[in-house]
Amino acid sequence: EHEHEHEHDRPYSFTFKYHGAPTFCAYHPAIDRPIRQIPASWDEHVDDKLLLHLLLSSSSPRPSSSPSPSSAAPAARHLSEMTPPTFAVDHTLLAFLDEEAAGERGTRAERRLFLKHRYDAKRPRVHPYDSSADLCERLRQMGEKSWKYYVVQKEIHPPMLVRGKKFVLRAHVLAWVRGGTLRLFLHSEPLVSEHEKLFEAGGASMAALVLQGGTRTPAYLLNDDSELLPALRLSILEQMGTTAAAVFRELHSQHPLAPHQQSSDGALYQLYGLDFMLDSTGKALLLEVDSRTSTPTSTPDPQPP
């Protein structure tokens, strides 16, 4: 963000702490203290897929932004609806999967199930399963001690496709905290990463189902796509902004930064990557949040969500 309130703004650089990340400069005459990164203890509530799920599922339902003209009260929308159905791996889930497996009777489930590592450190971190029975078998093989590192997420079905492939949209959000106030800025150009192989509803190709690091095609800007996506750009940005605002509002509300972590004279920042997928109707669903992200420096200026 660039704020110009006086002619002689003083520049302050705030730089990512890991190798290869870009440098962002903030200009503000009133900030005479260091601009530091948001503490990692705050980030873990969104970096961890299970804690992100708990953050959203424990929130209170919020009224729809477009109330019905009728006299009936507007429908409440729970924040957990902004993500695919997600479950902690425990005995309750295993019992539920056993019941579903009995109902499937050897047939493929309507939606695949994805076993996901809670963090990004483990590769491969996403494993698709065609049936509840297959997933149950895998969980029992893993053993109960390993369950705490994983979540199970239902497939987005049917997904929107580009050139016959599934794809992931990466939004970049800059969070800025000063004096207890949180502001967010959504980058105006999301990145598109297509899966490596063509998607088929009954197919089992890993490269068609999962976007794994090291196998993805080069990402490109949303506006560079020649098919359907540019026509949906405004809707996609609106949904991304709404979801980002809801996630970080809950984070700021449920896990406020302690006074010693803030400074009335300084500021805190962090750049987050939010991964989305679209279903066939164009609804954007949040897959994960990553506080260890990077963004191209040649793309246009960010816009507030």
C-alpha cells in the first residue's frame, strides 16, 4: 500500500524473512517505529488446515449481504460454507466413513475424499480416494498416532474446468495491523494454476485430481486466460474479497493480538496466499491459506476487498 498524506513521506521497507521473497515498501509519515511481520503464532490459525476449519466452524452465522425483499428474515450464512466440507481425522470420522462405505457397496462415492496434510511441509500432501472404504483402509494402515497430522476434505463436485482441466486460483492478500486495527488489501490479479492432466469424472489420474508442487504447469494471470475465466473476473474477485475479509475478521476476533505484540507507533504486516477452486456454477471455495507465499512484482496495484 502507498499512502501519501504529505509531500515528504518517509519510506520504510518490510521484507519477508525467508529466502527469495519480494520486498514491500510502505510510506507513511506517522510511522516512526519498525514495520514488522505479524507473529507466527497468529498465522498458525490459518496455515494449519485443521485450525482454519475450527476457526470458521466455530464462528457465528452472518446474515446474507443481500437481504430478501420479503418480510422473512434473511438467511444466515455460516463461514464454513466458504470451504469444502472438512473433517478432523478421529474415531468419529472413521465410524462415519465405515457407515458410508457400507452404503457404497463397492461403488465409487459421488464425491472423492482427499486426505490432506495439515501443513505444507510434507510432500506429497494431498491423497485422493475414490471411496470411503479405501480411505478407511488407509487410515487404519496409518495408525491413530498419525491422524493428528491430517484432515479429510470432500471434493468440489462438479468442478469448473479450463481446457478440460481442474485449476486452482491463488489470491494474494496483504494484512496490515496498526493500533489494533486490521486492514486487508486483495491483489487485483489472481494467479491461475492448471492441473497437469485432463479431468474425467471417473478417472483416477493423480495429476488430473491434485495440484502437487513440482508437477504443476506455470501459473498465469487470470486476465491472460482466453476462455471463461476473464468473464468471471469481477465475481471471482468479489468472492475472494468477501472470503478473505470473513476469515481474517474471525481470526482478529477470536485470536486478538496481545498488547505486547503490537505497537501504537509501529505496524505489523503479512502477505497471505489463499487458494480457491470454483465449482461448475462459479462459486469460489477456499482450499487453504498460506503465510509463506510469494507474488510476482510486475502485476498491478492491489485493491481493497
